[in-house]
Amino acid sequence: VYFGLHNAGGGVTPAITAAINAAVTAATLPAIPYAEEIFTMPFSFSDASPKPIFIIPAGARIVSVKIAITQAFNDPLATLTIGDAGSPDRLMKAINNIPSEIDDNEANVPYTYIAATQLILTLNPLASTVGAGYVVIMYNLNN
């Protein structure tokens, strides 16, 4: 958006017009566009737990996490969480997904990691003999 001010009364100079245009441009255009990144990882009921997902870079902001169950766990009390060593359910708590149902379970958690951090999936399959899915982490580096 640019303004072209007329100098009919002699009070508006080209310098004032340029200053207004610069202010409007700075206020309406982001300095750095957001770059969303997506990381996907499969898992199974028999995977060791906690299962490393990936190391999220310092300064990355989590946009959303998803656990997609592609094969239902056959113990209805099985649980899954996503987080880090400091808080294994920081990004998705067990109550936000149902491993015994084929479904996509998503949580929107605007959390920013100050330092590079290993994200983990904690699996508690209990008596399950089947169960699988994948984790999707969406984040951006320009928060």
C-alpha cells in the first residue's frame, strides 16, 4: 500500500510522503515469512519407550502435534504421550488420544523450545499385541 499525497496547499513534501509510505510498508509486511516444517515418524506397539522422535532446533515454535492411529491397539487402556525429557506429555497428553481407535488425534500447543531438544513419544501399550500409527510434528523456525 502506497500513498501519493498531493501538494496542493504546499504543506506535504515528497519527504513526508516517503516517510508515510515507509511506515505503512514496515507495519504491514512481515520482515521474515513463516517457514513451517513438518516431521513425520511411524511407531508400533512393540517400539522401545520412550521413542526418540527428532531433535527440534533451538527457537522452534511447535504449531501442532498429531498422533494418527492406523492400527488400533487391542488394550483399551494403552496410552501415548508426546513431549520431551523434562515433560513427557508437554505436547500431547494421554487424554488427548485414544490408541484403541483408528483416528487422527491433534493438539495445538504453541510452545517454543529455547534450546535444541529431543522430542519423545512415550508408549505404554500395556497388554496390546497390535497397534501402530505415526506422529506428525508441525513447527516453524521464525516465530
